[in-house]
Amino acid sequence: MEAWFVWLVRLMFLGIFLMAGGMLFRAWAIAVRKDFRYVADWRGRKIGEGKTWGLTVLTVNILCGTGLLSVGVSVLLLGLDLAIWMGLAAFVLWTYYFALQLASQKANRLSR
């Protein structure tokens, strides 16, 4: 393999842990600190009333954060193939995106 591709894959692998950390930080901020400004979609736009949608966003962040973290740890412990862990990480990230989009659209529909 070419050197640039190997370094790109390594950076993407480290990005899994950074994204999982961000998701778990959001979950911690909502659950422990009761900081409802983190009740937002992936772009940072607020999702409805923070207290109303806090549990939904908290659940999505916990599930997807632990999902990404488990993919990263599985690569280290089990030596998952590149195509497998990239596919799993993509599945988790798209699930995160669509779950927060659904919550945002539902909140907008209910607020009208």
C-alpha cells in the first residue's frame, strides 16, 4: 500500500475515538451537568425545547458513542479488517446523523 493511504487510514482510525469522545461528552453534559444547550443535531442547531428532547438526544449520543468506541476497541483487540471497521463506523455515523435529523424534524413539527 502507498504511504499516504496508510497515514490516511490511521488518521481516520484516530478520528473514531475523537468522534466517540465528542458524543459521550455531549451525553455526559446533558445527563450530569443538565446542560441542555447540547441538545442539538450534528451541526449544533438546537432541537426543540432542551428539557423535552434531552432524553432522546442523550440516548442517541450514548448509543452511537459507545458504538464507535466499541468499533475502535475491536480493531485494536480483534484486528478487524479495514473494510469491516470502516463499514461499521460508517453505519454508526449515519445512524447518528439520521436519528438526530428525525428528532429535529419531529420537534419542529410538534412546535408548530
